[in-house]
Amino acid sequence: MSELTGIKQEMIKKICVRDQDNILDIGCGTGEFLDELTKWRDAVGYGLDLSEENIEKATKMYPDLHFSVGTSENLSAYEDDMFRIVTVSSAFANFPDQQEFIKDVARILAPGGRFYIGEFALPGAVRVARNIVAKVLPSKERMPSTYEFLDMFKKAGLSKFRVHQKKNLLLVSAKKPTLEELAAKDAEGSDPMELF
């Protein structure tokens, strides 16, 4: 595990993998992180990366895992409710339409599944300045604040948010509600007193 960055090492500690889980790592690079997530359980790993070279290396190094070339903008190859765990580490700031991406992840997450994003935690002023520069210069990088992450999760129908920050590392996650949780929420929302 020494090959993994601090973000990925911290994510390994926080992600609970179960037998029979389907796991998707978006921006998987050469697959080390996905291998670490799946190696101790009878889980099935899928990796997606835009670099053909990375995918070729990953396929050779980890032949039991499933890798494909693709971007955050095209998750249509994956079925609805397919994955219990979806991860992104050190790549989210580069995704062009972050809200649409999160909505698509919500589609492919199984009910009860969890979506994890690991990034470097920039101080607030640095993050804001970086985002302003990204709007002025031809850069597509944008790093949301913790509150913006949570708002995007909520708009995509995800819930049970978790935020873990350790020094300069930030891990945010959200869960796709189960059918039982949705029914309970609907029951709570149907209080006749709310009409007045």
C-alpha cells in the first residue's frame, strides 16, 4: 500500500467493503487503489480512467479486475443500481459538470450504496482564489467547498453525508437511500400539519 497517496490511504481506512460488493473507481489510474479495496474481500472491482496507457497497465497488473477507458461524463455503460461503492480520488476538481456527474453516480449506486470523494483540503481562501483563477484562465478545474459538495449530493438525491478531514486531506461521502428509507421519509413528509 506504500504506492498509494495519503488521500487513498485514508479512504482505505474509511471504506467498508463487503463480500459480493461491486466497486467502481473513477479516475482509477493504474488500478492500485481498486486492488487494495477489493483484495481482502470477494468483491468485484471496476476501474475507469481516461488514459489508455493507464488502463493497459492496470489490466496487466490486475487481471481479475475490470478496467475501461472513459471519462466522468460517460457512465452510461453502467447499469442502474449496479455499485455499492463508487470512489473518486484526486480527480473531482477536473470534472467539467460536477453536478451532472454526481447525478449519474446516484443512478448507478445501488440503494444503500455509498459514494466517496477524496481530495486535498485547501484552506477556504486558497480554494476560492483558485476557483476565481479557474474562471478567468482556460482551466476546467473547480474545487467545491464542503458545503457545495453536500448541496450537490442533496440535489442528486443522496443522503447521510459524512465529512472527514485530516490535515490537508478531505473525504466526503453520501449514501443512496434504500427503498425503506425513502418510504420512511415520505411518511414523515405526509404529516397533515405541514399543510398549514
